[in-house]
Amino acid sequence: MEENELIQKVKEYTYYLTDEYLEEVCKDLLQIKDINLFFEKCYENDAIHEWKSPCSFICDSVTHSHKYRELILKKYENDCIYKFCEKMLFDSSYTRRREALIIICDTLNIHRIKCKKLLEEYFLFVIEKDPLLLYDYIMEFTWLYAYEIRIRKNLYSKILNLNNEFANLTLLEYLDSLVVPFFSRDGLLKYKILSKLTRDKSRCVNSFAEKIKKNMLIKNYNKHIETKTYILGNAKLEFINIMFMNKTETYNKDDFINFYLNYVKENT
């Protein structure tokens, strides 16, 4: 098919998320010489919406196009599609940055080698300019290094050394979702971090840490303490909803952190 027709099909793929539709698109994508340039042309003039994210299409084209999955994955590898994803990490759209991060860490295995240094440096960008992305960064980074505890410990140390209330609460939200046996390396590491955070000067931080820590100790007795860490996730969702209502994909770092901390304190 013609390039303009292919571009249109890529843009509208979410309306027809079927194997047949994606197979036709992927078959033509395999003939494209410069896949990075194609995706840039595909989205250069678009208003930014989550369902029109190029990163979303890249992910779904691998996940759902069963017939061409291996071929399209190889195509993305050979054409260094990670370069496009790297570029999207610094896009003006929060949604595109988030989806690019997820793809680099999760979807295409080639990124594991080629993007390690970039991902480690990206932590500073997230802390300094994009705190709304911190929870996703922790989740994706620790998944990427699921079998390398030294690297994960280094990330935890970086967060703790910030001595930052927002960063500590985000780390606690992640730790509460982390289900690991108590007497394992990850379980003992989790308990050690929680013990440190129970001594934090922030009342919200130390109270959440204490509840999560107690839950680790009593789970063997079929008991449960309501940690209420959903409040931390709700704070982010409320802010994202405000962005959506205002039809924007950009935000002010300080506005978000103030909103987040006020929401948590009012609901704790």
C-alpha cells in the first residue's frame, strides 16, 4: 500500500486491534527502509493523545500481530527502533515518555544492552523534571533488572539518599506492591528499606512504612493490615485526570508534587 495509506492505518490501529488488521500493516512495515523516520513522519503533526502514541503502536504490533511477530521484532532490531524510543523519552508528552520507558524496559529485548546507560542517567531526568514518571521508572527498571539485586539496591539507595518525601512515598507505593517471600534476598532487602523509612521525619512516610513492615511480619499468620497505599496511586491519578480535563500532556513539576503531598496528607 502507499505510504500515506500505511500511515493512516498505523494511526487508526486501535479501532481494529485484530490479528488480521495488524498483520496487513506489519507486512507493509517490513518493506520500509527507515522505520525510525517513518514513525516520526507518522506522528509529527498530530495532537498528542494516548491512543495515537507511536510507542503504543510499536508495543501492540509486537504483542498482537501473531503471524508477523518474529519478523516485525527482527525488523525493529535491525532498524534500531530503540533510537526512536530513546528520542521519545524526552518528548513533550508525558504519555509518550511513559510508553517509551515501558517499551525500552519491557517489550523489546534488544534494549537491555543498548539502553542500560541511558536508563541509569534517565533517573536524574525523572527526579529533576518528571516526578510523575517516578513510580513507572521504579517498576520498569526493577523488572528489567529482576535478577540483578545489586543494581536494584543501587536504585533504592539513590532514592533514599535524596531524602525527599515524595520520592520516599513513591518508593513505598512500589514496595507495597512487591510480593516476595520474607526470608529471601528481596524480602530481607524490602524489610531493611522499610525499617529505615519508619524512622523518616515525615509522618506520612514513617506511618506507611510501619504498616507495610507489619504486614510483612503478620502475613504468615493469615492476618492483614490495611496499608492504604492506594492513596498514593490515587494522588497521581487525580493529577493525571486534571491534565486530561485540561487537554494537556505537560505539567509543572512543583505543582504536581505539591498536589500529590497535599492529597496524601488530607487522605491519610
